[in-house]
Amino acid sequence: MSEGSIERVRYFGPERKSLMASVKHTAPGGARTVKVNLPPDPALVEHLVTHGVAVEAGQTESQRVGRAFMIQASAVLGGHAGL
């Protein structure tokens, strides 16, 4: 991947060791979204921002589990609302 090819990234996963990267249409191979597994690098976010990449934080594992619980609970409670 060449300099300036990444438009935005979104971290995800329980330890934020992965990200989804949106590749610009001007990059070799054209626009696409790719999954990247990362080694720990505390300077990576700053490096990406410095080079014009929009960085988004995906859900943490606890947020994901909490959201799944709320969806399950609303489905169960919604099914018993007529009782």
C-alpha cells in the first residue's frame, strides 16, 4: 500500500488488534475495504492521523456484549408485553 492510499480506519475486536481500512479509489487496485490484524503499536493512531487518515473507534467487547444483551432483552420483553 502506498502513502496516501488509506481514507479511514475503524478499530474493532476485544483488544483492538484489528481494523477495517477503507482504501481510496486512487490506490492501486481501486477502492475497497480490507481487514488488517495489527501488532501492538502505541504510536500507530498518531501516525495515521498525521498522515490524514480518519480514525474511528469501533465498539469495545463490553459495549458489544451489552448491546447484544439489550437486543435479547427487548425481544424477550417485547414478546411478553401483552401478558
